[in-house]
Amino acid sequence: MDSARESRTEKPTPRRLEKARERGQVARSREIPPALVLLGGMVMLYYSGQIMVHALGAQMRDLLRMKVPPDITVSFMQDVLQTSAARLLPTVGVLMAVALLLGIAANILQGGLAFSWKAVGFHFERLSPANGCARVFSKNGLVELAKGTLLLTVVSAIAYRVLVDNVTVYPRLVLSDPQQLLYWIATISYQIFIRVAVFLAVLALADFGFQKYRLLEQLKMTKQEVREEFKELEGDPLVRARIRRIQRELARRRMMAEVPKADVVITNPTHYAVALKYTKESMEAPQVVAKGVGFLALKIKELAQQHGVPMVENKALAQTLYKAVEIGEYIPASLYRAVAEILAYIYKARNAWNSSR
């Protein structure tokens, strides 16, 4: 038994889905483009069908009234075809253009613009009769067979029902003029095709859901594959360590840049240093903007001394702030009193210094 296959219980990761997309593996239903084209065409005919019927009727009247020469030549037939095409192109051409755009939109809506050279490349295994039989009798092949059978049955039933409902009209069509004949042909055809279009749209949506489920089942991963992909995304341990060192260095530089803006640096006196900042108008409590131990504490004190930031020695408070408060956080309420006394002392000394000058 294929134990690896049995253990594929994990949902595909975004990276695996992206790789599948690069190979051209996206959930697509072959029924959605024709369903959208047919439904869009029927809607367009509902609003502009009268114009098309009048154009076709006029063309048919001209053809029936045309004087045919005794000898029908190739040039005569070419003239007839060119004249007819020129008159019908504005009407039929718009319908064909809308159908083309709807077909393109149907594919884009299903899976976006996913083009892969691997998908369109030549594969020798596709020529294998064994592989072909396996595809025909696979679960997907059986679903396609059931889908085709259901579609043929429903379309036949719809056509039969509409034809039976209009059976009283047919005898009158024998003596109808071309315009009336075209009108009834268009009306009956529209009744058939609009019902077929609605059914095909429902079938296409159900098939798209099945194709999406089938693709996700095919792309399921084992737990080992998920772990290996995670390791691949994480990269080499040496690279990760280097990235972490760079991140720490950048964080340290940002922290040291905040020291000159601090109101006070509380020291231990040599092992710990914590820089605090407090703005009464915008802060709810004093904030720790920098902290360090050992060599980093010495650097904080050097910067504070260079920029005239007051330093206060308080061993217990420095250790408590260092261990309990992270950089960027406000001090807890339990330390308000101790810090407030220090800040009051700093502000008093600063005011006295300013007044003496």
C-alpha cells in the first residue's frame, strides 16, 4: 500500500497552491464558458432580438425577390454572399463579439490569467493507451460521463416540452410570410435555449465546486511535506541567525536614538540603566524608551551624559524596571510613586538651574 498517499491529510499550503498555479493546475469547469456565453447571448437577444429578426427578415425577403439569371455563375454567387454578409455583419458581428468576450471572462473569473508552458507542452505519457483508459474510467471520467448524459437528457426533455407546448402553431406556419416564420422560429428557439442556458449555468456552478474540491484533494500534503516546506521557507539556520542579529542591531540603534530624548536615566549604578520619558499632555504614565545591562548600560549612560540627560542611582528601582517593563511600555501603577518622586526631583532641580541662570 502507498502509505504516503494514505497520510495526505493536510490541506495544501499557499506555497503549494502557487506552485500548482504555475504548472497550470487551477480549478476550472469546462461548462462555465458555454453556460455564460449561452446565457449572455439569450439576454442580449431578449433586448435586441427584434432588431436581428427584422434584419434577417429583410435579408430573406431580398433573397426571395432576387431575380436569378438563367446561368448562375461563380461571380453572381460571390456578389450575393458578399452583399448578404455586409448587411448581416453589424448585427451578427456584435453577437459574436459579445460571445467571445463572455468566453474569455468566464475563464478569467474561474482562475484568473494562469498561463503555463508546462501545461501546453507536449507530454509523451498522454499518448499511452493505458493512461488514456485510466483517465476514461477514473472518478473524473465517470463524473464527466454522468454530466454529459444528464445534460443530453435534460436538453432533450426541455426541447420536447417546448415543442409540444407550441404544437398548435405549426400548421399556421405553412402559410405564414417570411417575417412571421422567422418570428415564430426565433420565439420557440429562445424558449428552448433560455431554459437550457439556466440549467447549464446551474450545472456549471456545481461542476466548478466539484473541480475545486478535486484539485484540493489532489494537492493535499503529508505532515512531513508540510514540515519540509516550512523548513524551506525558513531557510538556512545560519541565514536566520544573521537576520536575527541584524534585527537586534537595528532595534538597538533605534533604542539608543531615544536616549537623548529621555527625561531621566535610572542606574544601578554600573550593571543596569533604564531611560524614562514622560510628557504630561500625551502620556498616561512614564514610558521606558531604552534599557540595558552590562556593556549596553554603559553605552546608555555615556549617551545620557553627552546629551545632558540626568542620571539617578536607584538600585532596586533600576532592576525592577529592567525586568518588569519592556521598551516602549508604560511603567506599572505600582512604580508610579517611586518614579514620580524622581521626576519631581529632576524637574525641581532643572527649574532651580534655569532660574539661577
